[in-house]
Amino acid sequence: MPNQTRAQEVLERLRGDLDGGEFKPGERIPTERELMVRYSAGRNTVRGAVQGLVALGRLEVKAGYGTTVTGSDGRTAIAHSLGDVDMDEAALQDILDFRLLFEGETASLASQMATDAELTEIRNSLAAYQDAVRRSEEVYEHDIAFHRAIAAASHNSIYTQAIDLGYPTMRRLMSESDRGPADLAEAAAEHALVAHYIALGDAEAARDAMRQHIRKSIDRRIQHLEGTEAEGSPRD
């Protein structure tokens, strides 16, 4: 079983324990090793599950203290935490880690679970994105629609919740990376490749294509930041 799918199972079990009051708001959850024993899971699987619940606002990592329960259902926490993201190097890495885990598996599941109607929705959202690129129009809403269509096709409630609750803000931050015509065209081609493999039902290729798209989005964002810093540097 893929490690990311196993992480999702552990996430569901841990979330169930949070919902059931096993761990109270403000309390630290068990250590990583204790969670490994509790859920009969490996270290990377546990880390992925905890990271997912942090991203969903159910847990909070406190430096030098540990991971605590937020006491939130996730909606308020996501809105605040993502709204306060500063796009520095650490924030970029956090987003990369989350998106690689979350969206790669979303695309993989969509390739296996999507109905004909859902595949049509993915194609339509892709076409709208591509048309906006050709017309040099704003692509942000079409970008969100494409990723939301894939999440819906995964038939996984956690993934669709993450899209609906937090993804608009995350995509607003990340969309700053795809600014120029060349970047937008490249992103559109990456979207097309993801949609292609989902339609083929190739889970591994869909996962890899999505993860590659995420990495390239991060690279474009870093290049944009470096370019902005260079423009603002004093000249000799």
C-alpha cells in the first residue's frame, strides 16, 4: 500500500481520537514513537498524518514544546494560519511538503475513482485555464477550479475539505509564482499532463505529474522572489 495512502488512514484515526476527546484542546499529543506504536505505523506515515492535521488546523506545532491540539474543527485555524503565511524560505518549504503529500495522492486517487462526469469537469476546468492563458486574462479562479475538480474526483472528504477551507488562500500565495506569459504557459502544460494521466487511469504517472507541477511552481516562486530582491538591491 502506498505510504501516502497509509498516512491518510492514520490521519483519519488520529482525527477520530481528536473528535472523541481522547486528546484535549491545549494538550500535547503523544510523541512520534508513541503514535507509531498506537497506530502500528512507520515514522514517515505518522509524520505525514500529523502534518496533514496541522495543515487542516486540528494540531499546532510549538517549537520546543511539541504538537498540541488546537481545539478547533479546522475551519477558523486554516483561515488564520494560511492568511498569515509569510512567503519566506521556511513557509515555501512548509507549503511544498504539504502539497507534495496532499496533492500528489489526490491526483493518484482521482485517476482511479473519477466518474465520466468528473473527468469532464477536470477537462472543462483545464480548458478554461488554458483559454485564460491564451487571452492573457486572470487565471487564479480557473487554477483553483482545476485543483478542486481533481479533489472532488478523488472521492476523499479530507482532500475536498482542504481545498474548500484553505486552498484558495494557499493558491493565492502560490499563484504569485506564475506571473509572465512563459510561466503561465508552462503551468498550463503541467496541468494538461496531470489531466492526461488522470484520464488514462495511471495512478503513478498522475501522482508524479502533479508532484512535478508543484515543485516547478515552487521553483518559479523562488525565482520570482530572487528577481524581486535583485531589483531592490542597491546598485554600484
